[in-house]
Amino acid sequence: ENDCQNIKTAFGEKLRSLRTSKQLSQEKLAELADLDRTYISGVELGKRNISIVNICRLASALQVKIKMLFDDL
């Protein structure tokens, strides 16, 4: 269970890093990805178990390849 929580936390930190590097608010990223802002917050905090479809939506909204969300995890 601990490893699973660690990956959610690491993924969330990577998402936040990419989002802020592109100077996007959680609200704007949520709008671009057609997701709720509270969902973005939950993912960034490592509280949400994100689906592959939503990973794809976020990568598209950030204009990055999906693998970038997993680099250095």
C-alpha cells in the first residue's frame, strides 16, 4: 500500500511541476483537460487514483507526451 501511495504522491508532484512551469492555474488546467479543479487538486496532493484516460487528458492539456508525466518517478 505504501508504494502505491508513494507513486500517487510522486505523480501529483510531477503534475504540479509541469503545470506551474507552463504558468497554468489548477482552474485553467482543469478547463483545458475537461476535469474539475478539485480533481486536479486531489491528484496533485496524491489523494486521487487517476485513470489512464485522465492522464491522457492532462498530457494533452499540458501539450506534453504522456511519458513526461512519468519521467523521474
